[in-house]
Amino acid sequence: MKRILLATTTLIGAAGLYAGTAFADTPKVTVGGYANFEAGYASDDLDKSPTTLQYGNAERPQAFRSDTQVDFKIDGKNDSGLGYGGEIDLLADTSTDVQGRGVNASKTMVYMEGSNWGRFELGSNVGADGTMKVDAATIARATGGINGDWSYFANTGEQFLAQAALPLAYGTLNSSSFYNFTGQHTEENLDKITYYTPRFVGLQLGISYLPDQTNRGQGAGPDGFGTAFGPDRTKDHAGEAANIFTGGINYDNKFGDVGVTLAATGEYGKAQNNLYEDLKAWNAGAKFSYMGVSLAGSYGSWGSSNTLTADHSTGTNYWDIGLAYEYGPFGASITYLDSKFSCGLGIGGLEGGAENGCGAATGDNKFHNISTGVDYKLAPGLTPYAEVSWFKETTNGDVDGETDSSSEAILNNKGYVIIVGTQLNF
């Protein structure tokens, strides 16, 4: 019996030692995430009972919103210095994700990196154009200012460019829910291969490749694309691009107390249907910081990306600017967005805006938003915040096809959104 006990103890000890060694060599897993709660109050012209020609809906002013996510980060390094790992961000709300980021997860990716040759990321993650981009929202506090959560509470139509974002991050131009810029084809969820160079004297390059605008997860997109056997490889999705490259160049450096960040990013893809324009869009931005004060802004152009060639779109673009201040646990910012969404002239001079998210409108639709926000780090990971956004939408083109202008103001809208919330990061 003593020999059996001794042998058993030895085996258990050896197994424990081996297991300990094996686990020590495996990547380290870190669990984190956030839980965010918002109380919103919205008031705009379209909150009144709309007519059949209006795009808004009669709505009450107040609403609550929650956004929760659990993140798993995996990091390891072998003896030769190869860094590797991944990230899995699981959605953890009591409803489906309004941002169109998938049913289970918003991010699933694997990475490999080395100090001499750079970093590769494989899977569903923000592309190089998104991570390297600089605009006013880069320094915004609270929910993100002009690119923040005000849009979830606003009552508005489909035909305005309401965020400082390039097409892949915003959503497809011909989507019936164009205004839902975080919907249907959010770039973060699309499968891609991304490469970043090492940063040298502040300079870094990045490039991403995507097969198309629907290839995500195991293949099926949120609009039903995909098959029971794998990814959808159809070549003719109207209004969408394929063989897409995104990327940019970013310079980030500090000179004493002055920080400087400059970035130029872009997206390019070939139209899948020859009746549509190719995806060609770019953004150039800059950020300057000094002693807790930051100034940032950008200009972005969509050109005629993904629109019907016959619509003769004159080009969609935006510019933004922002100022922020941070002192200890307190932060404040004010950001401004000015955009023009081109609805085109239509086929043969007829109204053709319906094909690129304009409904029946043609011409240039203008959007303005000014957003102020404050936040305070009350405790480690706990940040209450408040934000107020004022927006105005103006349709300058033909809405009803008539020569008079009696109906032209129906799509116009202006209003404000107040958000008070608390975010817990863990």
C-alpha cells in the first residue's frame, strides 16, 4: 500500500509539475470589457406627427440605452521574440446589437508581431484606415462628440452624412437605412488581413485587405449573404465594392510639451456592378496637444463611391474640428461637423437619389452638428459623463419632382440630444 501511495503521489506531482510548465508557456488571457448606461432626452422638429412625405416618426423625448461587452485579450511571446495572440470581444446585451456588429461578437482576431518587421492582424477587427485616422472625434469626451451616441436618440431621415467617417465604417450608400451609419456593413466586423510597419521616428504605415463588403465571421453577412457551406462569393452585389484595400500613413511625435499627430487614410475597391462607381474615399487629419489642451480636425471625401454612375453624384464630403481639455480626472470637449451628401441628378435628369440612400431627393443635403461633452473619473474604471448635441439637416435639392418649392422643406430638421450616463470599464 505504501508503494502504491508513493507511486501515486509521484505521478500526481510529476503531472502537476508538467501541467504548471505547460500552462506557463501558454499565452496569457486577460478578461476585461465595459458596461455603459445612458439616459437620453431628444427634441427635434420631426418629433411631431409626420406626414407621409416626412422621414421621421412621432416619438417621446426620453429613453434609456445600455451597451455591454466582455473582452478577452490573449498575449504570448516565444523564445525568439515573436509576439502573438488575439482578441475576442463578446456582445453581452439583452437585445441584438444596433451597430450591426454581429450576433455574438464585435471583434475576433489573431495577431503576430515582431519589433523588426511589424504586426499582422487576421480576422474581424478595425482596419488600418480606422486605427490610423485622426479627426475631431479623436479627442472628444463623454460618448464621442460628433461621432458619439447622440444618433441613437435623434429622430431623422436617411439622406444625411451624420458622422465623420469613411464609407466602410459608415455603411453602404445604397442601404435603405443609410442614416444608420453603424449598421449593415460596419468595417470592424468584416474579415480582413491588416499589416502595420514598426513606428520609426514617429512614422507608421498600415494597409488592410478585404474580399468585399459582406464577408464577415464564417461568411454570412447581416443581410443574408452567405451560404450554408461558407462565404458568399457572388460577384454582383449592386452598390458594393470588392477586392478592397484600406490603409494610411500616420505620424505621431512629441516635441517637449507639444504633441503632434498627422494622418492620411483612404479606402479603395472595385465596384461589383458596372452600373456603379468604384469605392474611392480618403481622410486627412491633424491633432495638436499642449499641457492638457488638444486641437484636432480633418477633411474627408467620399467622392462618388458606390453610387449609380448615371446619378452623376457631385461628391459627398465632410470637415470637422474640435477642442478638448483634460485636467486630472476631469475632461471636456467641443466638436463640430459640417457635411454634404450628394444625391446626384438622377438617370436622364430624373430623380435618382433612391439608389444611394436619398429617397426621392436630389441635390446636396447638408448636415451640421455641434457637440459638447464632459466626463469625470470618479473611481478607477468608473466614469460618469454628460453630453449635449445640436444638429441641423437641410435638403437643398428637389424632393418631390415638382417645379415649385412647396414641399422642399419637409425633410429639413433640427434639434438637440442630451445624454447623461456612466461607463464602467473593467
